[in-house]
Amino acid sequence: MTSANRDFLRQKTVAVLGGTSGIGREVARAAAEAGAQVYVLGRSAAQAGPWQHLHADVTDPQSLRQAFAEIGRIDHLVLTAGARVGSPRLEDATVDDFRKTFEVKLFGNLLAAQQALPYLAADASITFTSGLLARKYGAGGLLKSTVNAALEAATKNLAKELAPRRVNAVSPGVVDTELWGEAGAEGRTAAMAKIGAGLPLGRVGQPRELAEAYLFAMGNAFVTGAVLDVDGGGLL
């Protein structure tokens, strides 16, 4: 996507929930570089950048209402919040594992979309974040597979319910972010190399490559109800 293709973001407002780190932060950066007024929403402090930071917790409706009211009109809403949970097998999963997984990534993101509705422009877009495990199965993948599959189903339902506003999801594969450890850490580097070797492209994704997919979902006015797989061939 060239800079000329990003003119649609000039003087538009983009709200990125979960934008204080990882993919969300890179989406915020890319949108700001394209000329958007960007708000990063999250529980933790945001790094300094070309955006405004607002505290918001996807499990707290009041904090969401306050944040969206402060922003006002929203042209593009990006939802990347998720819980940091492991990959337990069914026999090892705890009640807290189940609750945290769905409370944040499914219920929390849907709650955020609901609370943003009064502020969404008539032609606004909403972009959720799924994951390749929604359609790639294996031992230990139960929680992440089911929550991502549910979010993809919600995306398609809301694309019809909220039309003409557009609703899509980006489904990342493995991406080199701080979820895997600190930048430059030996363990993170080794994990990325091992996982990347098993992908058709021979490497894992970079946050900027994912950000491009979110900008595509925001900018293409004929895309709705879509799940954009950006996984280096991980589903093949």
C-alpha cells in the first residue's frame, strides 16, 4: 500500500484498543504516519508516539464509555486486546484460563465495539483481531482456537447487523513481538527462527506487515465480513 493510497486516513480519527504494545502499537503508528488522528487505548501506559493515550479496560464498560466520549467521532475502530494465556490441554486448563481467555478477547472486544457505537461515523470500519488457530487445530490449542473462531463468527454477523458500517477481522500468524520476550533475547530469537523455518516463507511475520493488513481493512470500502489471513502460509 503506497502513501498515495493512504489519503483516506487524513483528518480521520482512528482508535486502537490494545494499542499500547505489539501489533496494535504498530497499527497506531502506521495510521498516524498516514495522517490520522490516533488514540491508543489500553490499561498499561503507552510509549511516547504520534498518538494520544487514553486509559481503557475492555472488561470495564465505564472506562470504555469515558474513553470513547473523550474521543468523540470515530472513523476507524481497531480492536487488538487479548489475554496472555498459555496453551493448556483440557485436563490442565483452569477456570481462570477459560474466564480470562473469553472475558478479554471475545466479550471484551465485543463490549468495546458496543460502547463505541454511538461515536462511530456512518461509514466507519471496525477491525477485530483473530488468529490462525481459529482454523488450525492441535493439542493445547483449545482455548485460542475456540475464542478466535467465535470472534470470526461475530465479525461476519456484525458485518450484516451494523451495515453500512464495515466489520472485518485480521487473522495473524506468529508475529515477532514482545509476547515472545524482550527484543534481542536469545529465547525469542531462537523461537522465531524455529517457527519461521516451518512456514512456507521461511520466517515469522513482522508487526509492520500486520499493520498493513489493518490499513487495508480500513481503506477498502468494498471489504466487509472478511477475515484477512496474514500468516506466512501458516494455514497451508
